[in-house]
Amino acid sequence: MLQVKSKVWLEKNENLVFGSGKALILRAIAETGSINKAAKKLNMSYRHAWSYIRSAEQKMNRQLLIRVKGGFDGGGAYLTEYAKDLLIKFEALESKITEFVDCCYEEIFVNDNKKLIEGNRGEDGTCKNN
């Protein structure tokens, strides 16, 4: 049976800024309180995880993490309010798009809705949300 898949990412000046990979890393940092622990949880190197976050911070010109160096507890990392908000909004966008794509797939492929196939664009070229 065929399945539909979609992928969402955010761009700035046609460059990838934030997507599901970076969201996954931020979620893991929020859960573990550490870039190192998050990287281990995701089976990636600390350097790789940190470079993903640093790249997003530079492209957005916004800080995503509050980093605490060393000390008795070994330091840690915490999401900024901006990063928390970005993650919530990105997850909501991903969810809405997935829901919309699944619904369109159902109507077009499963229900074989010819009307939707022929008339799924508005005058401005955007998809109609029936």
C-alpha cells in the first residue's frame, strides 16, 4: 500500500535554518539538560549536535541555548524562551501539515475524488483547504 510523506523545514534566504533534525536535538536537550547527554541519546557525536545548534543560531541570529560551563554537576544546556517558542510553533506546523497532507492523500488516492484533483487550486495558486 502506498503512503504519503512530507517534510517541513524553515529557510532564510533560501538556506535551511531549522527542520526536524534540529528540533529533535532541541527536544533531547530540553529533556536531558545537556548537549552531551542529548547527543548520546540520539546516537550522534557532541560535535555534530553542537554544530547543528550553532548553525541554526547563526542563521537566525538568535540564541537557542543557555549553556552552563563545568562545575560540580558538569554544566548543562537549557533552551531559551525563543527556542521553546520556536519548537512549539515548529511542532504545531509539522502536525498541521502532516494532517493536511494525510487528508489530501485520503481524498485523492483512497476516495479517488476527481473533483478535488481537478479543482484543488485557488485563483492565487494556493491549495484550497476543503
